[in-house]
Amino acid sequence: MAKLVKIYGGEIEKYELTFLGEVFDFSMLPTECGSESDKPTFDSQVADKYPELAEDDKLMQILDRLSNEDDADDILGLLDELGGWED
């Protein structure tokens, strides 16, 4: 089951995605112009770990959206869609 955890501490937002039995994570760190990621976002991390999945545009779009989405209902829908790749 795909799961997304967001952890807020100080000015840092940490994102952890559990998908295909792996945990992918990145943190958003404050900068003078807003914030930036300390690592590649979920789509890039999954593509690096599972190159065969990088060819699935729909999956990559879902993972990209999860890296940026704030609406809880939309996040739950995206996690639901990820379930299809874990079956």
C-alpha cells in the first residue's frame, strides 16, 4: 500500500513516500527565494531505482504530482492510483 508522510519541523518540510516496499524521501529547505529540494523528487527517485517504470508516463505524472500536491483529497486519490502498480 502506497503511503505519503509529511513531516514539518522548523522551516523544513520532509516528504516520505512508501511505494513498492521502498521509502523515497526528500526535504524542502528554506532559501532566500522560497525553498528548494535537497534531493530529486519522487518521480526521479523511482525512475532511478526502477528504470523500467520510468517509461510509464502516467506513473511518472502521479509521482510528480505527489511531490507537489497539498490537497488531502487529491493526495489520497493519487495514492489510490499508485496501488495499481503495487498489485
